Amino acid sequence: MTVSNYSKILEQLKTKRAKYNKFLKHNKPKEKKCGMDKYRCEICGRAGGHIKKYGLKLCRQCFREIALSMGFKKYN
């Protein structure tokens, strides 16, 4: 089940509280504890090429776009 399907089903079940709670109990996506997918870019959502240092939580592509505005310098 994809995340989009998960959110669509939740919208349909909001009026039926008991079924909504039961659905959440058994079908809620699990929080990642380890692996590549645990950390995602805060801007675009990519999981690969992730920069966690200094609490940036960005992929390398997004970091290149906004690095100058954050105060990083590009060296040749």
C-alpha cells in the first residue's frame, strides 16, 4: 500500500470512528529504525545522497542549490 492510498482511505473512514481506529492500528506505516530510507531530504524527499552533518537533513542536490544562501563557500 502506498502512502497516497493510505491517506485516501483515511479520508473515507473519518466519519466511521471505530473502523478508522481499527484501520490505523493494523495498517499504519511503520517508522523506519535503520536503513537508507530512515533519513529523507526535507525539501524534495530523496533518500539517497543525504547530508546529515550539522543537522542539515538535505540531499546533495538540494544542498547545492541553497548552499550559497546558507553561507557556505564554493571552492574550485
